[in-house]
Amino acid sequence: MAMSLLVNVSAIVAGFAELIHVTDDLQLTAELMSAWLLTFNALARLLCLIINRKKMNYLRTVIETGKVSEGQRSEADDPILEYYDQVGLRFCRVYGSVILLVGVVMLVQPVPGILLGYERKLPFPTRYPFSVNTTIGYSVAYVHLVISSCSVVVHVLAFDTWFIFLNHHACSNFHLLQTWLEEISEVDPRREHEKISRCIQLHQNVNKFAADIEDVFNGSIIQLFLITTVNTCISGYALAKSRNEVRLMVKHFSSIFGLILQALILNWCGQFIEDKSIGVSLAISRSKLYELNDRHQRDLSLIMLVRAQKPTSLSAGKFYSLSLPTFTNIVHASMSYMTVLMSIQE
């Protein structure tokens, strides 16, 4: 962990050192800022994991022990939880593969030029205390950037995939709650009272679990959204100014794709858990509510009203709700800032 932190900080320092010397060139400054913000973005994720490691361990324990629905579910309920956990794992693998591919493309984009005998370029503009024009100097700098880029990818994936899996686990319990609610009917009043009680208990547990997820991630996610908005704007500007330089076009397009994908995934997870939460009230409306006595009808109606008025949602810094509309706002803001930046340059 300390080594990863050191590698990230060294990459930020090297990028910032180069940034100081090129402030008169807006296009090169944009290219440097894009790479610098990517590294800073990963560093923010790493710090979140370090600062909240105890809470992370607690959430892992909750999942491993099935504490959200502990003592309430039967063996017949296990396939629901297992299905969502497996879907979450597959989702994480696919997402990880895409992000890894984006990182590889950004790292190897100088290679074709080197093989064809053109000027040697580093994947990201950085300044070192030695000359990178020599073979040894270039090799050392390139290896350093490869190591720092791998560290960036690992930190991004560690943060994002853990968030994705936690959200899927919370959604699995919401789905389980919906199943229980739909199966309630007035056959044995005493038995149905126990079923409603366990539904209420599960409802409280899964809301607490979602609140714990938000407590760990919300501060970092708002920071990530701000960086993503600025970085997408800068990368878009650099892409537009790349003209016919294929190497730069590939790098900036990959950067934009990765940034937008990360914002989309985080907001989609928030939308997913909100939709599953709203589904609880829909499940009650589909249940045989009319067969229950007045007391049980009142209990279920209360749950339905609470879900309808305030569904469970995750926030980014208590300012924005993680949802697909928030994602579109991020993209819209980035494009607006890029338009302003290009008009200033012209």
C-alpha cells in the first residue's frame, strides 16, 4: 500500500514539474492536466480505501456472514442472494477488463512510432531529473510510467468493483424483501405476523447497509465526479486540438471513454439500488393485501408509503443522488466547459 502511494505521488510530482514549464502552450497544458488528473483521481480512490479500511472490513464481514438477512432467510432464499452476487462478480470482471484495455491502449500508443523510427514519445508528458532522450533514460522513464499506470488502474478497479459488488448485494436483499412481501397472505394470522415482522426487520437492515455504503463512498465520489467533469472537458479539448496526430487522438479518446465509463457505472449502481428500493412498494401492491386483517394492512401500507415518499438512494457528497440523470448532467457540464474553453482559445 505504501509503495503504491509512493508511485502515485512520484507520477503526480513528475507531471506537475512538466506542467510548470509549459504553461504558455494551452494544448500541451491540457494534455498534461489530463494525465495529472487521472493520477490524482486514482490517488483519491486509494486514500478513500486507506482511510475507511475498518468500515470496508465491516462491510466485507456483513456480506460474508449474511448479516443483512441473518436469522430470517431460509435455504430457499439463498439462490436469490447468490444470483445477485454472481452477477455482481461477472459485472466487475467485464468492467475490469474494459478499464484494463483502456490503460493498455494509453500505454502502448507511443510504441508504433518507436518501431517506425519516429521521435520517441512518453505515454504521458512528464519531467525527470535526467535526460529521456537517451535509450537508458527513456527506458527508465517509460518503466516508471508503466508502473504508475498499473498502480492507477489497480486503485480505480479496487474502488469501483468493490462499490459495484456492495450495491449488487444490497439489491439482492431488496429483491428478497420483494419476494417475501408478494408471498404474504392471511392463511395463519400468527404466522403472517411473523412474516411481516421479518420483512420489516430486513427492510431496516438493508437500509442500514445502504447507509453504510454511502458513508464510506459518498465523500470520495463527489470528488471523483468533479475531477471527471474537469478532466473530460480538458481531454475533449485536447482531442479536438490533436488534428491528425493519431497517437494523441487515441490517447485522449481512450481517456474520455474511461472517464465517462466510470461515471456511468457509479451512477448506474445508484440508479439500480434506487429502482430496487422503489420495487418494495410495488411488491406490496402486488401482494394479497386485501386478504390481511386491518393491523397487517396498516403495517404494509406504512412500508409502501415510506418507500414511495423516500426511496433508498446513494449520494455523492450529500449534494447529488447517484442516478442516470446525474450522469447526463456530468456529461452535459463537461461538454459545456469544453465549448467555453475552445471559444476562449479561438
